[in-house]
Amino acid sequence: MRYVCGYIAALFLLVLILCQSVIFPTFFMPFFRWQYTRLEIAENIDIEFDELMHVTTELLDYMRGRRDNLQGIRAVVAGEQRGAAEEGYREFFECPVEVIHMVDVRVLYDRLFIVRNVAFFGFIGMVLIMILAQYKINYLMARCTREVFTGFIGLLVLLTGVVALDFDRAFEVFHLILFDNDYWILNPARSLLINMVPIGFFIHIAIFIGMLTGFVLTAVIIIDSVYLARYKRLNDMDFGGRL
């Protein structure tokens, strides 16, 4: 029974790490600043860089549920000053398809936040159960997380190889799985959103997510391995002393 609890706790922790590894890069503004500079997004859209960052902040606030919709996000783009003449700005998200798509994206992130929170409280709950049951929680968690995380890293390496072979196809399959419509297929001639985050942006955020996930899981595995080796050495010394 103790190993059942240990593996369930390890799975909850894995899900928590995976969710947070997606959430953190998505809302990490320095990453957007770096990508916009690298891909020359402001120049391509013909917008001031500071205004582009403001639009991005508002967009991410919408995805986090801090604003109700995308209306009222305004900027001067390519010299156009439509939509709010009194302020000299236009509505940035005017394309209906991109607005509908971002509603779908927000729903996905709402669910991701829920899954993360459930995983967090599930992990805490399992730890409390193991403490109350007086299990050797340090040893149990080290052993179970090392095995679960090692297995997942193997899957992650395999998935990385598949995606690297044809990112465009993987990107398409990813969207077909997550969305039940084709609103994610945006026209660059009409949608500013797809010009903000072109395929190069998604390649780098996928690399960021993969590297962050791999780093955290590997760090936990190393810590677990060091602890288990020390635990075994101390047990062997204690057993030898009793002889």
C-alpha cells in the first residue's frame, strides 16, 4: 500500500511540474521580449515595440482571466488610427476568427490551471496520508519519483525526436487534438495575432518548455539518486554494525 501511495504522489507531482512548465514560459514576459527582438516582430507588423509589449501584456491578462475580452486593446499599427479616433488608436484584435480562437485558448488555459491546482492539492494530500500512516516518506518519495520521472524522460526524449523530424506536422496535429474547429488557421494578411507569434515563436517556446521540463525532472532524479545512495550506505553500515 505504501508504494501505491508513493507512485500516486509521484504522478501528481509529475503532472504539477508539467503544467507549470507550460504555464511559466507562456506568461514569462522576458521570453516574449527576446522573441519579438529576434524575429523582428515589431518591424514586421509596423508597430512601436513598447506598444507591442503592451498588447502582449493585455493578451496574457485575458488568457489568465484578468480581463473579460479582447475589446479595448488598442495600438497604432502601420500608421492606422481606426476604431478610437479620439485616442488615435485602433482595435488591435479586429479579426473575428482570431478572437474566437483566443476564446478557445483561454478555455484550455483555464483547464490547465485547474489540472495544476488539482495535482498540487492531490500531491499534498498524498504526502499527508503517508505522514499519518508513518511511512518512510523520504525514502518512498525518492524511490517513486525517480522511477516515474525516469520513465517519463524516456517518453519526452522520444516525443522530442518525433517533433524535431517535422515540427510543422507536429504543430498541426497538436492543434487538431486540442481544438474541435479550424479557427486556429489564421490568415497573416488579416490577423495580427498570427504575425505576433509566427511558427518560429512556437518552435522556441516548445524548446523552452521541453528544456524546462527536462531540467526539473533531471534535477529531481539526481537528488533522489544521491539520497537513495546515501540511504543504502547508511543502512549497510548499520546492518554491518549489528553483525
